[in-house]
Amino acid sequence: MQTIDQIFQTQIDIKKSTFLSFLCPFKDFKFLIETLKKEHPKAVHFVYAYRVLNDFNQIAEDKSDDGEPKGTSGMPTLNVLRGYDLINAALITVRYFGGIKLGTGGLVRAYSDAANAVINNSSLLSFELKKNITIAIDLKNLNRFEHFLKTYSFNFTKDFKDCKAILHIKLNEKEEQEFEIFCKNFAPFEIEKL
């Protein structure tokens, strides 16, 4: 699987219609589509598709033709995302109509080409499945945990409850093994898995 960590943009013109395509991390999708609608008030269609990993590690997908004939734009865009095995990514294509109808097949090709163009001009990253782990630790151990997590650049957040530090950590399989080895330095009652 692949993903992205920033927004990419391209433009293609087909028979006087302009297709502006934006590939973005899924977390930016809602904000980006609202922004594009404000920035492009004369555009006639805002077609999108996305693929995201839900809390159960299942791929959730959605798409919209946004007024284009059914199946001519959102589905071809989604199929391009699938073809690149992109996850946690959204693709939005803004269309300015140029006065020449493209027909069903022409629309499918145009939206597929627009999606391929922006992906081909993007820096794709390998997607790594990470497990969410939440633990409660004694406050006296917080500095040691934070030092370890920062040293290995582990992704984590913290909050506090009942005189304990609650750590929310995202780990891949290898990182999880390293973390378990580190945790053996503490007595079992000092670390509580939540």
C-alpha cells in the first residue's frame, strides 16, 4: 500500500474543458474540498474519491460524481486510487466545462487521465500499518518513557488521569517488539495496558 503526506496538484485540458486535480492526505479532504469550492465558484463539478483505513483496519471508500452522469467520474477516480493501492488519500477533480460535451466514454477517460496525472506527479510513500497502544504509567517513569519514544521517533501523544500519565502510541510490528523489550525494565504494576 502507498500513501501521501502533502497535497499535490495538476491540470489537464481536454476539448476546452479544464480538469484541476488535487491529491491530498485524507485528513485534509474536507477542508480542501470546501476551500476549492470557494476558490473556484465558476467550476461546474467537484468530483472526488477517497480510500481510508478505518478503526477496524478495513479500507473504507467513497466517491461522488457531483452532477456528472452516474459512473463517469467518481468511480473512474476511485479505480485509479485502487490501481495505485493508495490509502488514507483523497483525490478531488475540479472541472471547468469548455462547451464541448465529452460523452460517457470521454468523461471516464478524462477523469481517469486527470487522476493518473496528479498521482504521477506526486511523491508516494510506503504505507505502514501501525497498531494503537494505550498504557498508563506512574508519573515518576514519564521522563524515561518520553526519552525512549523520542529517541526512536515513535509517534505518541500523552494526557493525564488519576496521577498517571496516559500514553497513546502508534507502533508497527518491529517498533512494538522494541517497546515491549523496553517495558521489561519496569515492574508489571508500573505499566497498565488500557
